[in-house]
Amino acid sequence: MPADASLPRIGAFTAACVLVSNAVGSGIFTTTGFLARDLGDPGWILSLWALGGLLALAGALSYAELGAAMPRVGGEYVYLRRAFGPGLAFLSGWTSFSVGFGAAIAAAAIGFSHYLAVLWPGGFAELPARAPALALIWLLTGIHLLGVEGGGRFQRYITILKIGGVLLLVAVGLSSGAGSWGNLSLVVASAEPRMGVAAVGLIFVLYSYSGWNAAAYIAGEIEQPERSLPRALVSGTLFVAALYLAINLFYFYALPVAQLAAEPVLPVAEKAAGALLGERAAGLVAALLCASIAGAASSMVWAGPRVTWAMAEDGVVPRSLGERSGAGAPVRALLVQAVWISGLLLTGTFEQLVVYGGFAIALFGALAVACVLVLRRTEPELPRPFRVPGFPWVPAAFILATLWIAAHVLFERPTEALLSLATVAAGLPLYFLWRKGPA
């Protein structure tokens, strides 16, 4: 099916900004602390970040082929519908709404609240604990209700601001002379990394990389998606992987892994910046991280409702969710998403939301990449402006690695994994109800 010709358009640079901003959010600035606690070895941790980058690149190459061949908004929903039919596609869309974007945005908003409290200590003492996070979600929803052009402009500006700030922070920290590269060889004496623990660690890493496919969700809004989408996906993913390795070197240059693992584990970036630049840098770092996390949440708030919109266009959810404003904003889908995220914010912790969301994201990501293999066989004549290099080994490696991770997470963290599966299964009765004729 051709791209959605009636929609407002954005350029390749804005599409890349959506990807980079989506990926570089709360994950890279928080999850290394959890990895330090669970693994206790810088070598293992850096290896996981490198492996996560390779998996993300394999996924991005696969999505580039799918998105260039089917340049519609909706991401996995569009690909799975073409390859496996409407039932599995519906579950993918439902999972994107309820878990993939919902839990990820909620986790990002929690990270935002933490760093905002650092920036303004005591300023929210009289407010409910999650009030700043809720305010962020509804503010970003309001911005994207303005439409594709207004939301795209905001996304470009905040991405340039936050990436420039992160690069400056890393450069200044690494050149400060206040750290030690010897920290890379220090491990926690009691550390005994296991494959199962490493697999759970990869869920945290892949959560941080999870924006590598963000541009695919808005493919129908990109100018010349057949060329621009692959370029945005591949170059954006490579940039994010290089940036993540640099940030982790910043952490280990600043502090030994044992100190990064000490409670509280979440504000790892704050700890490292304080060690290298002094306590006076805490406010600057907190402001930078607030902007970074807000940018990531913004790109997800933008992309998430596009899945719901695509499902409404196909008539598998109420058609009212597909209504757009004159500026291209899927108004009702944006509002429904904001309500759902608000509920998640009030019921889960950051760590729970990451594992809960990451498990389902991994499974449907593997299914989406499998569409490359299926469609090459069932639709060999489908125009493919971009083809995955190293086919079929690149998509196959992504699928096998993802299933290996998911199996270990199910064993190591069964509560979050089973709850994630239960959320996916909850979409089945909705599918059978709505396919009879949604309003």
C-alpha cells in the first residue's frame, strides 16, 4: 500500500531526530546502575551495551526493508498484518499501545521526575509523588495535539539541545582529569555474572535502545520514505550505539563499578558527573537529563498513537480513534494514550515498568523482523527499495538472540514477564469484539 498521501510531511532529518530522541532518554542515564548492581564487572557491562547496539542495528536494517516496501504509519502492526494476518497484527498494535509505548513512556516520566527533584529540591514536597511525571505526559500530549508540523519542530529543537548537551558533558568529563581509566579493570569481589542475569541486563540495554525503530512508526509522514526511512533508521542507530558506549566510558572513568552499584542505583549519571565535575554540576546535569528524557518521551508520545490510527483505518479498533485534526494530529488516540500512561504511572516502579515493557517489546520486535523472512518467500515481487544486507543471517540472528533473552527473562523475572504476557493476551477478547464492527 502506498504511503499516506494526505498526511503532512517531515524530512529525513526530523525522522532521524525522532529515532535518536526516542532512544536517548531515561535508559542510558539510569540503567547502568542496575547493571553494575547485578553484574559488577565493567567488561560485562560494556559488552552488553555493544551487543545491544549490534542487535539494534540488525533490527534497524530489517525494519528499513519493511518500511521502505510498506511506507505507512504503524510500524510492526503494518508488517505483521501483511505477513501473518490481522489477528497477530492486532495483538502487536494492542501491545504497542498498552506496553511498548505505554510502559516505556511511564518509565521515562518517572526518570524525569527524579531528575527534576534534583534540579529543584523541595520544590514538589507538597505535591503527590508522581505529579511531575503526570504533568510531563499531559504537556507533551498537548504539544503533539498541535499537529505534525508543530510536534516535528519541537522534536527537532529538543533533540539538538539534548544531544549537544550530552556530548558536551561527556567531552568535559573525560577531559577533566578527575577520573581514572583504571576503574575499567575493577570488579565487585562478590560478582559472579550468570547468563540469566546477563539476559535480564540485556532487557535493560534493549530498553535503552528501543527507539531504534521509532522512525518506522511514522513512515507514512516522511517525505520520500523509500530512501529517507532506511537512511534515518541505520544512521540514527549507529549514532546512538556510539553515543551509548561513550557515555558508559564516562561512567566508568568517573567511578569504580562498586560505587556505581551502591544505592541509590538509578541516578548513575548524577553520581558520575558529581565525581568528575563536582557537586555544583549536579543542577546542570539534572537540567540536561530532564531535557533528554522529555525529548524521548515526546517522540514516543508522537509515535504511539500512529499505531492506533493505522488500526482504526483498518477497522479493527473504533474508527473514532483514527480521526485526525486539520494539522494531522490523531486527537482521540493521543488522549486515550495519555489516560493509559497516567494509570501506569500510578501503579508501577521504574524497574518493574522496564522489565514488563521490555519483555513484550522484544517478542514483537522478533516477530516483526521475521516478516522480512516470510515476505521474501510469500511476496518475492514486492518492490523493495532497500534490502537487508547479509540476508537471511542478519534478521535470523536478531530473532534468535531476542528469543534467547526472552527465555531467560521469563525464568529470572517471571512476575513481570507473565504480567506482560497477560497484558498481550488481554487484547484477544478486544479483537474478537471489535472486528465485528467497531464504532
